[in-house]
Amino acid sequence: MKVLVQRSSAAKVEVDGEIVGAIDHGQVVLVGIEKGDTEADTQRLADKLLKYRMFSDDDGKMNLNVQQVGGGVLLVSQFTLAAETKKGLRPGFSTAAIPEEGERLFNDFVAKVRAQYDKVATGRFGADMKVQFTNDGPVTFMLD
């Protein structure tokens, strides 16, 4: 499981021209589910995501997590994070979870994040999504 976390000053996800998820400042989280991922992985990364200190304190140091700054969390499934890119010039996706398993584990991840924090929005699994956000910093981390 790969989780790409970006600090954002605002973000939204559109599907067919409809906004399906939006936050003000907080985290835009792209989630890639791979073969072999489990509920234990979703729990570990949900815990880490919410506690990850990527927001500045009064001294300008990254000492605060999303909950401490009252930010939103926008969770977006993105199977391309599971791509194989070491060989060739075209990505392969044999390491990505099959869609049914990916959706099940993504929904499990969303539920675990929401169980710990109430400012959570999502995209729509498997949809052609348009994600717009302003990366604040820029600050981006890969959690796996």
C-alpha cells in the first residue's frame, strides 16, 4: 500500500462535473492498493497519516499533524501508484490489487481514517476523477 500525502491549502475532486469531495487546508492523499495488502496495512497507514507531522508550528517547524491544525483529509484512490516503472517506457500494473480488492481495502482505509477523525472527504473509486488542489510548500511525502 502506498499513500502519497500532499499538504494543501484547498482541494476538490470532480466526477462528471460534480464535486464529490472537497476540503479547505489539509492533506490530499492519493492511495494505491497493491496485491498482498491487508487490513493491517490500512490500519497502520491510517494511524500514521493522521499523526504525521507535516504542518508548521509557530516556529515554522513541521511539528503538527492534520488534526492539530484542524485540516481536512481528502482521500483519493489512485491505482497508478502501484505501477511497475523500473523497466521499459510504459508502466505495468501487475502489482496493483484487482479492482474488487482495491475497492474493499480503500473503503476499509477510509473507514479507519473516519473512525479517528471527522474532517474526511473522498473521491469516487474507479471513476475518472479530476483532482484540483494547491500544494502548500510544496510539501509531499510517500508513506508505505
